[in-house]
Amino acid sequence: MNRRTLPALTALATATALLLTACGGESSEADEEIPGAGESSAEASASPSEKVPTAADKLDRPEMKFPSDFKITFDWQEPSDPDAAAALGDAENYIKAIHYGIIKQDPEDAAYKFYIEPFSQAHTYAKDQIQQYVDGGWSLMGELRNTDAKVVKGKAARTQLVTFCQDETKAFGKDVKTGKEVDGSADDPKDLHYSITVLMRESEKIDGYWRAVSIEGEQGAAECV
């Protein structure tokens, strides 16, 4: 029997229909620093290049340290295009921050809020994920692997779509009180693999600072199994 993480991680797939609508070009009025969103049209190069310093490099970013029994990894190359590289980096931070909030058991944790557009679908999703774990008395253990990232430009200015694969086969739920792994199973091993897409939008006032607007996922995606 294949073990799995608890519903907070796999809930992404069940909410896909809702999340897909969030990437259709709707703009948020919650933050005037951020322009309208768009969909992808061209893939960025995957070869690395020298990074040009931006205003975002001076930001006081939240520190995220995970316990020894949980590891989240991102195995991919940095794109040569500076916008694609910055969007990918902050999409990575957004995903990391959700799991950091779960570890801290804090649905209002400052780390994920740093990497989301306020009141966006990505904001709601992150908070709900963490809240599910808090309500269940669960944390995380094991390793969550993220691979095969691709970044494409959006049709609207200052937008990028980040797509990657997520592997939950070695990540498990942990009972907060006992510290023990929570029992679980997957009907199909493919259900532990996801293709995830995060729509990122850059601040108009802080070059190189990207925040998540929406997130969608496909469970058992062929390219990720």
C-alpha cells in the first residue's frame, strides 16, 4: 500500500476546476502595485546566466527553516531570462512558504503572505492548506520533491506562468502531538504526482519582486508520473 500525505496537499487536484478560472486574465483590485494577469505564450530558456541586481535583492525576505524530519527540494535549472528566473524563484518561495506555515501551524504566517498578492486565489489557497493541517492536528515529515520547472510569459505585462511537477511519494503527514506518521494510502500511485501551475505577477514598484496570483494542479499528470 502506498502511503500519502494528508488531504491538505492533495486537495489541490479536487479544486482544479475552480483554480483554472483564476488564471483567465482576471486582475485584482486588492493591490494597486500589481498590474493585470495573463496566460502563457512563450517558453523561457533553461540555460543559466549572470544575475543583474534588482530592487528585490534588497528586500527583507522572511527566513524559513524546516525541521530535520521534513525536506522540500526544488530540482531545476534557473532560466537565463531574468524575469523568468525571478518569477520561478518567488514561485518556489511561495510553495516553500505554504509548507513552512504547515510546519509552524500558523494559517496567518508572514512567510506565505510575503509571496502572495493579497486577497488573491493564491492567498486563499495557501491559508486554507495550512488551516486544514492545523484543524487536523497534523504537520509534515519526509521529503516533498519539485522538478521539471518551466516558465512562460503571460499575455499581460509583468506576468509569468510557472509550471512544475510535484512528487508526494516520500512526503507524509505527521501527528503533531505524537510526532508519528499519520496512516494513509493512495488508490493509485499516480495520485501522488502532480503538475502544478502558479501564475506570478511582478510589482510595478519593486523590480524583480514577484507574487503568486493563482495556483492550479492536475493530479496524476502524465508528464509528472
